[in-house]
Amino acid sequence: MAAEAGEALNSAEITETTGTEVDDTATQLPHHNFLSRLYTGTGAFEVVGRRRLWYAVSGAIVAIALASIVFRGFTFGIDFAGGTKVSMPRGDIQTSQVTEVYHDTIGSDPESVVIVGNGASATVQIRSKPLDNDQTAKLRNALFDKFQPKGADGKPSKQAISDSAVSETWGGQITKKAVIALVVFLVLVAIYITARYERYMAISALVAMFFDVAVTAGIYSLVGFEVTPATVIGLMTILGFSIYDTVIVFDKVEENTHGFQHTARRTFAEHANLAVNQTFMRSINTSLISVLPVVALLVVAVWLLGVGTLKDLALVQLVGIIVGTYSSIFFATPLLVSLRERTELVRAHTRRVMRRRSGASEKASESAESAEDEPDRQDTVAAPSKPAPSKPAPSKPAPGARPVRPTGKRKR
């Protein structure tokens, strides 16, 4: 607060001295380093003014995401696609060995063989097409005979090998319910934003939210992350986080632009850019605080314990937090400014601010030029000479008065 007050005072002093309106940050920018400007939110970072750059970056990201969704598709988990999953302790087992046993037993290759977890808790997970009971029992026996997995008591046990099966019908029902849940969530969020903010803010927030959905889905498609019910739950969680971050920025924009048309100090775009700067550090800190437990969840639940459900939940949250932070700062607010600048109110106000600044700049230039020309003018103008003393004019005698005779002697 003290820094902002000092900047406002310096700006006011410069305005009174030169008659030119000077932006608050322009006077203080040379004296502040990067971190100081970041934490004080002085408006030194031009986000809205470079919105064409951010539109290009965002458009490229969305294009890559959509292309990956169309051409690569998604890797759906067993709960969506159906199938059979067999798990057993890893020990010294290699995935190539498991694939060979599966092929010799079933006559085809499994869809995937992965190792989840680390150390003694690591497990081998085999995912395949739906198998009937006889095929599943045959596969379990073949795996036990080949690898002799040990149970909790440290002795070889068939109980160490577990299996689960999901039919395609059940997978279709789960998919339908997940889509319904996601649509209902988006509709409720849209209703809240529309009721809370004016039209252009609501449009910008909703477009940013769909941007988050598209990019997060595209990253899952591009990298090949498995989509599970936990992924859908995590997606709704990070969409809520993204909306929360956008609401923080929009609240500050709403505060800064309240009654903006009655002043000519800043344009609407400059008010919005200042709002982004003032909430910049808050958004970053919120994202960092949110990412830390997600990273801890990935390390503990996946790397140490090998819990696949927690892995799916943590992955989508990690991706979504990063995407949501980007969209709230570099996409939602610039889009809001672009929409508002199409209205006559904002256009007229911007022209008035520009005319005022142009007039003040011309006055300042004229004052500077006259100040430079003043010494030359003083040199060229000659100093006036002293007037010669003049003799007093003889006074006329008053009417009826006798003439004064000279006092000298009469000449004989």
C-alpha cells in the first residue's frame, strides 16, 4: 500500500508540474526490480496490451489439443471400455516376460502390461480384452506357475494374483453417467457466472472454462494418459479451481473499472491490465499451494504405494491447475477487454483518454520549446539606452500678471 501511495503521489506531482498525465508505473518502473513489480502489482507487466500474442499462443494450444483428440483419441480405462485386469506382486518380474506368458496362454497379446508403484509395493497390472472365467483361471494358473508370486506371509500363493472384469455394457453406463455429471456441472457453473457478472464477463469466463476442458483433454490424448472415472472427477475439480481463479481476477477488474467512463486517467484496457497485475501474485501463489499436495499425492500414492486411482486423480489435477492458471491470466481477461472494446461506451472513452493525453503532450512540448527559446530571445533583444536629460520648458505667465524684469543692471 505504501508503494502504491508513493507512486500515486509522484504521478500527481509530475502531472501538476508538466500538465501531462503520467502513468503510475512509468515513474517507478526504473527503480523496481522484477520481484518488486511482481509483488506490488504496479501494472508493469503488459498482458492485455499484448493480447494478440496470447490469442495466437492459446489458439495454437487448442489446435494441437483438438488435432490430438481427433486423430489419436483417448486411452479409456477398463471402467469405460470394459475388459479384464489381472494384478500380482512384481518381485523380479519383467513386463516382457508377462506378455510372453499371456500370449502363450490366451493366444493374443494383452492391451497393456505396466508396473505400478516402487519397491516392495510394486505390482504388475495386465489389461486385456474381456476374458471368460475359464480363460481368466487359465491365465492365473500360468502366471503362478511361471513367477510363483508371494503372498502377505512371504510364501508363494495363488491368492496374490487378483483379477477384475468389467463388461462393455457396464462401461457404457459409466461413460454415460460421467458425461451427464460433466454437463450438469458446466450448466450450473454457467448459471452462476451469468447471474454473478455482466454479459461480457460471463461470456469470457465460460469460454475460458471450455478452453481448460479442451486443452486438458488434448493433453490426455497427446500423452496417452488413461481416462478413468477418477479422471472425470478430477476434471470437475480443476474446472472449479479455474473458475475460482477467473472470478478473483474479474472481481478486481470490476473494482478497477467501476465508473471508468467518468474519468480520463486510464482506458478500460489499462484498468483491466492493472487488475491482472494486482492479482498476478495471488494467482501464482494459489496455484503453487494447490500443486504441492498434488505432487505429494503423485509421489506417495503412485511411486511409493502404487494406487492407480489416486494416480488418475492427481494427474488430471496437476494438468488442470497449470492450464487453469494460464487461462485466467492470459486468456479470460484479454478476451473480456476485446469484447468490451466493441461497445460504443468503451470506444468513446478510449478516444477521450487518447485526446486528453495528446493535448497534454502537445502543451508539454510547447512549454519545453518556449523554455528553450527564451535565452535566445533575451540575447537578440537590445537593452534600451538612457534618455538624455531634457531642459525644462519655460513657463507661460498667468493672465494679468506683470512680467518679471531681469535682476541685472540696466545698461546705460
